[in-house]
Amino acid sequence: MVRRLGDLFTRLSHRFIPHPFVFAILLTLLAFLLALVWSRATPRQVVTAWFDGMTGPGGLAFALQMALILLTGHALAETHAVRAGLRRIAGAARGTRSAVVLVSLTAMGAALLNWGLGLIVGATLARAVARDARARGVRVHYPLVVAAGYTGLLVWHGGFSGSAPLSVASPEHPLERLTGVLPITTTLLSPLNLFVTLFFVVAVPLLLAGMAPREESLEEAPAHPEEVADADDAAPLTPARRLEQSRLLVALVSAAGLLYLVLHFAETGWRGVQLNPVILLFLLAGMLLHGTAGRYVASIDEAVKGAGGILLQFPFYFGIMGVMSGTGLTERLANLSIGTAESLGASGIPVGSAHAVLTFVSAAVVNLFVPSGGGQWAVQGPIAVEASVRLGTSLSDTVLAVAYGDELTNMLQPFWALPLLAITRLHARRIVGYTSLLMLLVAPGPALLLALFGAW
């Protein structure tokens, strides 16, 4: 049954899922229409909010951060040491089912530590599994293996880089007047989050294994270059070449960066696991493992081919975020959630359960328009928390409901798949059929758990 559904969703995605940039344009136009019709904003208000969102310093800076995550992660994955480690892990795959279980568990485990790490590890392991299987004469269905590598984005917001839980755990956060400081023991380490995370870790690999097509339908990976060529080949050793091949230069600058990271994490602990330190860690690890500046530059030059999608599309998504926040669209979604929760409460359904589930559903919808977890919390967080205060429901459950909705529709929203697709060299439509079906199959899990905990 799951295999047939996987085949159906794959056929539909091949036919109807456009390039992610076209998807971004369509969502932009939909946001315009909703703002004009539902929020009754003027055309001038809509286009002004859109432009302000596109060109705001936060959006442009975040686009560069995402590109750097891709470049430094890709370069790190191309080092000899990392490729050797991935080959050892990949060797455990004996077919498509074992491959997707292996890749999904590894990607989710890494994403619970840091979402960027999970994304890069999932992509590089998926490619390593395909390479190793080809070398051993084992056939695996490459699109499904790559889809498994994307599943870290299904659990990340309940992990130690989750934007919403980490935000409310920080002193003087923007919503402190409403929530106070909510330590991670009430969110990330709460029974609710532990149960939801356990559900994903168990259900996702089993469902993906069930989607494995029959032998005659397997689609193997396209040929990939085995490694980036070294820059240190036989060329005249000019003074410039000696600098490019110098391990001392790389060691000195890396030592300075590592000293900063040690001091940073000693002071901040888990709260310090944020985007910029992770980028620096990837950068330093890649430089050290490549050994020389010349080799690292050659690897970055290869990786940069996949960064175009992020640099092109992210301003559009911040433009959508600007439309939603600047014209009141997000507030209307929240007010709809409050009104519905109050109506369900009057009919006998616990208000806490109704509000948690409705927040989860609305967050899943908002994530299609604002695919940044931090950006979505900035837009939806104040309204969700205000609604929770008015209804008297659990603030911690509200934070987690936003987090679960945000991560769920990552399986349909192709933006965050761009780094993975660049590394694995697949089109979005090749994996979205599997990931969207997975999204539909697992969605009842967090919804049911939110309802149960909300009733207590």
C-alpha cells in the first residue's frame, strides 16, 4: 500500500512540481492576492511590504549564511577523511530499504544537533550510499535514498538548534513580557517533545522503507565525479604556489578560529549552537582536513555551482514574509485560530488541545510562505503566544506547536532541499513525491500528541 502511494505521489510530482524558483514566484503571487483580498491592503502597501522584506538586511544576511552553510558543508564533505567515514557507513546498505533506514536515521540524528549539519550529512551520505552501492554491484533507488537524506528537516525544530525553543529560552528575548524565560527543560527536553521526536525517529525510516519500489523500477544514481581534483599537482613551485600549498598558513588561521569556538561554547553551552558558529566550524574543519588553501579553494569552486538557488530565491521568501507581516495576513491566521479554538472549547473539546492543534496546522501553512524557522517565529511567534495567553493554554506547548508545523511542511516546501539537491544532483520533483507523502503519513502523530498533552 505504501509503495503504491509512493509511486503515485512520485508520478504526480514529476508532472506537477515545477522548479523551486517557479514555486517561489507562485507563492509570491498567492501572498499578493491574499493580502489584497483578505487583508484588504492597497496595492501600494503590498508591493512596499514585499520590497522591504526582500531588501531588508536580515534577509540578505541570512541568504549569505545559507550559501555559506552549503559551500563550507560541501567542501567539508569532499575531504578524504569525511569521504572515507561516509563510505564505511554506506557499506552497511544492502539494498534500498536498508539504505533509506540508514540515511534517514543518520540525517535526523545530525539535525537534532544542528539543522545545517543534518542537511549536509544527509545529502553527502545519500550520495556516498549510491557510490558505494554502485561499486559493490548493489542496486538502490537513488531518489528515495536522497529523500531519506532530507528527513533531518522534519525533526530539526525539536532539536538543539530549534529557533523557537532557543529563542524563548534566552534572557531578554522579544516575547519575555508574555512568556518569561522558558528553559529548554520545558520545551526541547519536555515529555511532549521527547515523544514527538521518538515518533519521528521510529515512523520515518519504516515508512520510507515501505515506499521502496520493486526491483524493475529501481533508478540508480547518475555518475558523479569521485573527488575534487587537488590543486597541488605537478606545477612549477613558484613563491605563490608555495603559499597555496602551505599547511602552516592554514594551521595558524584555524588555530585562531578554534580558540574562539572553544571560548564561545565554554561561555554559552548549548545556547551557543547557532548558525554563525556552525559556519565557522565547517569552514575550519574543511580547511584543516583539506590541508592547504589551494585544495580548499578548488573544493569551494566546485561547491559554488549549487549556491545559485539559495542566493536567487531567498530574497523572494523574505519578500513573502514582508507581505504577510506588513499587511496583517499572519495576524488574520492567528485570529482565525483563536476563534476556532474558542468555538471548539464551547463544544466540549479542551481548549488547550484545540489551540495546540490549530497552531500546529497554521504554522504548517505559514511555513510554505516563510520557510525560515527563525523568520517564521519572528512573524508568527508573537501572535501565537498572545493567543495562548488569552486562552490560558500552555506556552511551552504553543512554542512546540509552531516548531512542529514549521518542520512538517519542509517536506513539501522545496526551498531547504536546494543544498541537498545541489550535492546529490537531482531535481526537486524527483524527491518531493516521496517527502510529501511522508509528510501526510506522519502529520497525525504530532497532532495527536499535541492534543493529548494539551488536554492535561
